[in-house]
Amino acid sequence: MQAKIDHSPLSTLQDLVDLDNFPITQPTFQQKSKRQLDENGVLVLPGFLRPNVVSSIARQAQQCASLAYYTNSDHNIYLAPTDPNYALTHPRNRKVRSSKGCITTDQIPEDSPLTTLYNSEVFRHFLCAVLNESELHEYVDPLSSINLHYASQGQELGWHFDNSAFAVTLLIQKPQAGGVFEYVKNVRNAEAAEMGFAQAEQILNGEMPVNSLSMDAGALVLFRGRNSMHRVSPTEGQTTRLLAVLAYNTKPDVALTESARMTFFGRLG
């Protein structure tokens, strides 16, 4: 299912988003949001989605749960192959664990609020303003634009850096405990090929304080994770953590690589 830009009026988005508290079309609010993201590396808008919309997405997620592809993998924090120039215990190669389930764009109902929001021209314009991008585009492959992640008891996202410049997520269901997003800003400088090994090792060893985000269902989070090391702690309790990931590209006609699709989704299309 390839996404199509939604040119419907703002009233359609009003049904999904609390535009009174989050006036995303107003330049002043856009500028304020951009400053917060630039200063902190993260922007959290709690209660962005209306409660009935969150409930609707959660119900659809439960109905689609049997379709989820589950991964349980060990990886290093750089999400890269092992480097033989370093010991296996070195932070460059040291393994952490990630495990979760995922459903893909083509498995999400076409009438889902996630599809409407993702395709909204108004929402995409807001993201461009905050992220300082001239344009954003959907993936051309049928799997990668909208993903819904499931993390049940004991499942987690290990420490890592993102390969992408930014991430756009929505918390749909909060677990009873755990499932906490933790991060440390500016651990590495990928652009200058400075990998930040010393600080990364301290984080892996639990020897330095980390920032954590406390959020409830309905929160929109924009995060710059290329140079900020981050993780999601293991879910605790019987309530599954549900997170929607809205993935965009700064250029048109981009598909996630076949190897990445097989790793994350277990299929190509």
C-alpha cells in the first residue's frame, strides 16, 4: 500500500489531533517546537492524539497482533557488523539484546487513524518545519512507512544509535511498568566519524546517569537519535507496549533495503 498525500481540510485532522493545545499550523508553535527539538534532541507532545483515537488504534492493534513478525536479536550499539580491529568486549562490538513484534504498512487497516495522520499534508508540513526539512516522502516499498511495534513482558530495545536523522513515533499503549525510553545526548559525532567509545562504555556499564522520558498513550515524540545513544527498557507486566513509528524520507522514491526488510519484517513485500 503506497501512501498518498491527504489534501483534506484541517477539520479532518481536528478529529484525530488536539489542535487546540497543539496548533501545528501556527508558525509560532512550529518555531517553539523546533527550538525544543534543537536544544534537547527530543520533542514530546503529550496528549497529541485524542483519547478516542488512541483507543481505536489500540483496538486495531489487538486485532492485527497475530500478523506481527517477532525478532529477537543481538547487535552492537552501532547496528553494524563486528569490527575485527576491536575486542568483542569493546563498546564497538559489545552485544546488546533487542526483541519486539512488528506489523507493517500493508497490514495496517486503510481506515486506521495512523494512515490518515501519516498522509496528512498538514501534519507533514508541521514535521518539515520542526525538523528543518524542505519535504518529506513516504517509502515506496509497501512495508516501511508505518509500523506498529509490540513489546510484551521482557521485550526491549537495546542501546543503539539510529542510522536515520530523525524518528517520529506515537505511544499507543503504555505498559504497567518498564518500557521506559532512555537516552544520552551527543555521545558520538557520526558526521565527524567520532564514535564516542569511552562514554558509550560507561552507559553500557550503567556508570553514568541517563535521561528518561515519561509519557502516556497519545504522545507524539520526535527524536534525533543518530548521535544520541538510546534504548527502551524491558516491558514489565501483562500489558503490551504499543508504539507506532511513522517513517519518512527526505527524498522521493526511496525503499528500505531488502536486507533491512528481511531483518525487520521477515519478508520483502
